Amino acid sequence: MKTLAVVIGNNNYYGSDKLDNAVNDAKAIADVFSRLGFDVLYKQDCNVNDCVSLLNDFDEKIQNYDASIFFFAGHGFQLDGENYLASIECQVANPNKHHCSKTCITLTEILDILKKNTSKTHIVIIDACRKSFERGGYNSFTPIQAPKGTLIAFSTSPNEGAKDNGFDGHSIYTGALLNYIGREQMSVEELFKKVRKTVYNLTEGKQTTWEHTSLIGDYYFNTGQLVYSVNIPYDEFFIKDKDFKDNGDFFSKLILDLKSCNWHRQNPAIETFQKISPNDLNKNQQFIIGRNLLQANGYANNASTFFENLTTNLKRYTTNEDNHILNGILFEMYFNSNGEFRREKFKNNNFEQVFKLRKDISFKKSFEFLQTILTPYKEILFYIPSDKEDIIDIDIIANSTITKDFLGIEETYQVINKIKVSSKDITKSVSKYGIHGQNKLGLEKALSNFLFAPTDLIKIHNNIELSKIAFIKFDDEDEFPF
């Protein structure tokens, strides 16, 4: 679906009405929309002329698209039944309708544009009513009816204010939105429901998002087209390598052999690759080779051998401190063949060995590359590899229980009731790793795999000795686990 997105972020208001995060919010949203393949009209710190120009462009271009999105982050409020989105020239502290009619965009103007295109799908997202309105005055939007085919989403319900912060560098609302907007095949209604729950929970019920919809069909921001970043230093063809085609040349055959999951083809391909001079491979080629070396590891002996001598094998490909082979390996660990974040299904082949390279200064730029591409997901990752030795503290509560095996012999288990990392309960997830009856070392390995973090950074704090563990029964389990 061809989509046009207008994105505005205003920080630079007069005096104490300045905002901290609206521009950050708009930049992040514009980046995601670009990665989703949308055409983006982006503007920050809009004055009156900027607002007029953007609305004209929006009005003229929308007819050539199947869908449109309008996103605004900044000050907004209601006066005499009209909803205003303030340009940076608006006197936010003391608004009146005559001044605002000349210095703001009204929602009526936006909706009038959408009404002329009712055969299309339209999404309007307003993250407004921020910091200064907590002091009183006009702190909410007037309820409004969405034209046919339109969903209007506000960061607050009527008569509520909204926070300019809450997530690192983002408002509570946009921070929550960024966590969900890239989810594949999530309908827009489901997405905003999840955003509402997150905002409500994080503000302890003080802020509730609000939507009004007259959408006829389903709309999905991401139907599988999300590419990691327009700023990633590799071509899209190599990021979404599931689409890699045989061009009939030597390199195409090499990559297709590596991707084959057939060690009869992969082993000779790895031998061939290692005979090629690094100077004869460009950065895109090295990047996709790195991705597929990791993929071949576990199938082909030559791939396993390459990883056994990883430091030595990689260093011949370092140029100007860049190592595109290692960049490909690291990218493949966290992103799939569609260029999408793997979430909890990371490729953990030899991950401990790969992560050890973070301590080698010659690979510093590769781990900086990894930190950059994982930044959008830092809220859901327990660990991002870097040269910093940040210990991951894990608290475990268990109690000793005596039970009998099938022969009637008594056995003592330490039944784990709770495993917490940074106040997050991960007990149920770790219990699925098949470590019943193991000791603390076995638990440490399971935690390492679940957290996707090196075992040497994991520090377990347990209330009793863990020599033979079991897990508490969960509500959806039929039997006690031992």
C-alpha cells in the first residue's frame, strides 16, 4: 500500500514553553516510516510558513497515495471547540483564538484534506498537550469525529495532559508507539490498544490514550516490508537477503551455495571464499558473506573451523578499522533474512565466541555498529554487546522441597519461584530451557542463552544453594514439573 506520511516535531517554543523530546519523537517516527517504505514529508520546529507549505504539499500529494499518516509532536490544545497544533510562533502560555488561528494548524484543516479522499485509509497521530499544560489552562482536546476511513489517535484522553518525557529521549506515548509500530502483521487497532496499555501502566493510570476510528478495513503499518535503517551502510538487497537472486555470476553462486543448508555445497564455497583476496570483495559482498557464514555454522565443517579461529580469520578483512564480515555476523544474530529484528529468536550459534571479540580493540567499530542498529530495541534487550563489562544481576528466590521419585526414593529439589532481572520476571521463560535437575551452572547457561549475554557477565543472587533445581508450577501447566 503506497503511503504518504507527514511528520512534524516542535521543540523550540518561546521561553519556558520549550519542549525536550518532541523533535526526537518526530525524527524517530520519520525514520521508522522511511524504513517501512513510506514517503515522508518531515519538518521540525515549524514556523507559520512551514505549516502552510506542509499542508499545501499534503493536500496536493495525497491523491497519489493509497494511505496517509499525519504525525504531530509538540504543544496542542482546544479553544472554543477547535483543536490547535501549535507552531513554534504560537504564544503557548497565553493562547487566544485570534492568535492561534494564525499561528497553529487546526485539526479541521487536516480532516478537510482527508474528507476529500475518503476512498483511502488515513491515520492521524497527535502527541500533544505536553509539559506546560500541567500548570493549568487549556489542557485537553475537544472530542472530534473521524471522517470515513480515518483513525485519529491522541496521546491523552479528553481532560488529561500528556508528558513530554518518560522514555529515554521520548515522550511516554511516542516511546510506547515506537515499541510496537514495527511489529509485523499487527493491525492498527491492536497496535494502539497495546500502546494504551503501556502508557496507562507506565504512568500508573495518570495518562490514557484515546482513539476514534471510522476505518472500514484493516490497516497494518508493517506487512513484512520493514528494513532496519536507511542509515545502515549496506544496500537493501543485502539487508533483505532472502531476495538474493542468482545473477549467473561467480559471486551469486558463492552466496547461494552458502545459503543452501547443504554442507556438500557449503564446504567448497567456504574454501573458495577464503582464497579470494579481501581487496576483491566490496563491503556489501563481505557483509552478506558474514551473514551466511553464521548461517552455515552448524551445517558445514569449514564454517565451524572458521569460527574456531575467528579472531585470526576476521582480522585479514579489517580495513580502516571496519570489518564488514564481522558486521554481517553480528547483524545476522539479531536480524532475519527480511531485515527484521528477531526479537527473542536470536541466532546463538557460537555467540559467546563472537561476543568475546568485543574486548579486542581492533573490532571496536563493529560493536559500535551493532550498538547503533540495536538502539531502537534497547528497551526489550537485556544486553547489548560492548567493551563495557556491565554485570547482569539476577535475583532468584527458591525453596527446598523433598519429593519421591517413581521408585519411592526421596529427593531434595530447590524449587525456583521467581527469577528477576531489573525487576522483570523471567521465571516462566527460563523454565522452558529443560534444565530440571541441574545445578547453578546449568541454570547460568540457560540464563545466558535466554538473555543472549555472555556467562561471565551473569551474576546470580540466590537465597539458597542451587544443587538440583526445579520450577514452580505455572497456571497453564497440567502437572507439577517434577
